[in-house]
Amino acid sequence: MINPNSSSPSSDETGDAPLILVTDDDNTIRALLVMALKQDGYRVEEAVNGIDCLAKYGRLQPNLLLLDAMMPEMDGFSCCQQVRQGAGGSEVPILMITFLDDRDSIDQAFQAGATDYITKPIHWSVLRQRVKRLLAQETPRAEIQPQQTWITLMQTLLAQGVQGGDRTQQLTNLLEQLRAFWQVERLVFSLGPTEPDLEAVAPNYPTLAKLGLNASQLVATMPSTPTPMSTASFAPALQTPQGLILPLPAQGFLQLHYRQARPWTAWEQERLMDTARLLYLISHHG
């Protein structure tokens, strides 16, 4: 049962909480759903029909969708189907909420792509359990999505890397795509002291040329025995003091620069080393 006197968590308490998008054309039901979910500590956004839901889903990328089945303009079944067909929509849990408690409606919900359903009038303890379970199932999406994106990115980079043309420009373009994927402020690629340095830099960060530096001058501290992926501190002028260095043959290396220390999972470490190898191979192609 909802406790109307319970205070909602503060924005600080819910800042990292899962985001749920509630879609229902009934203002009363929607308000009760929002209140119940906020009492459980979730962040909540509202939509009044399927069209509104699709627009907000694309912008917000919620962790869970609650969809009323019967709504004007676009019902929950059609909305669910369109979410599933869109980019990134295959993983998000969708809980359908409806007055229709018959087999045909349940089948229609699952055919549209719903993960689960619950009927009106809503049993609030059941709703809470369903939401909790669906969000627990949703957690691996944070690991699955980067892997899927990585595969697509590698296919694109390999296709670009074997093309003819200006090799320096191709490598610079590849560096920018990789910088965006790894979400770092700077990516520096060097094939050795006699080769020109290449880099991709986030907006509002200075380039090496602007600072009058080359790759060999960047490192402020390095481990005495470098590993295949060594952490390092970089020159303050770079505005990106933290980073990694991945060594390459002939005194080459790939450097990642970022503002704050961050952990790297085993999967990320393996892919980072793949990144360095790929760039080295492409730089020597043809």
C-alpha cells in the first residue's frame, strides 16, 4: 500500500538510482505509480501516451518502461513494439500495465515485446516486486551494450583501415572514434621517436601542437618496469593528469589521457590492448 505521508528521497539520494519512465493516460493512476516508485527510491519520469513515451525514451534512455496497454493516439502494444525495433531498445525491460486480464491481451503484450505484465487494479506490493526483479535482470545491459558497440566499431575501423588514401588522416579519424568510445579526453598514438605523433582531443582541450609538446615529453611519472598497460601521470599543461600507456614495437605507444582516475575492467583492458594492436597494424598496412 502506498504511504502518502512518506517523504520522497532527495535528489542526492536518487542521483544514481534506476530511471523508470511511467506511461499512462490516466492522470490518477500515473500519479499513484510515480509516488509509489519514488517512495522506493527510483528516479521517475512521466509520459501521457505512446507517442510521448517514444519521444522521452529516446532522450532519457530509462532503465525500465511501465506502459499502460490502452491509451489514445498510440497504445502500449504499438509503443512497446516500436521501442523494441529502435536502436538500443532490445534490452530495456518493459512492464505492461492493463485492465485486460485475458489470455489474448497477455499474448499480445508478449508478442509486442513486453518483458512482463501486471493488471489493474494494481496490487502495489506485486508491482514493487516485479519492478525490482526486472531491474535486477536489466543490470547486465551495462556490460552487454559496450561489447555489442565494440564489435560494430571494430568492423567499421577494420573496413576503414584497409582502404587506400591518406594514411595519416585515416589514423586520425580512427583515433577520434576510439577516443569517443573510451570516453577519454585525449588519445595519443606514436610509432616511435622518429615518427610524427597523432592524437584525438576532446573539445576545449589543448592539442600537443598548441602546447609545443611531443609524445615523449608528456609523461611526468612512469613505473620503473612498464607492464602491457601502465598507469601514468602526465604533464599538468595537458589538463588531463591521469592516464594509461600501452607500449608498441619500436618504442611506439598508445596513450589515453583523462581527468580523473578510473577503474578498468578485465574486458576493457583486453579491448584496450586490442586497440593498440589494431592501430599498429593499420599504420603498417600497405
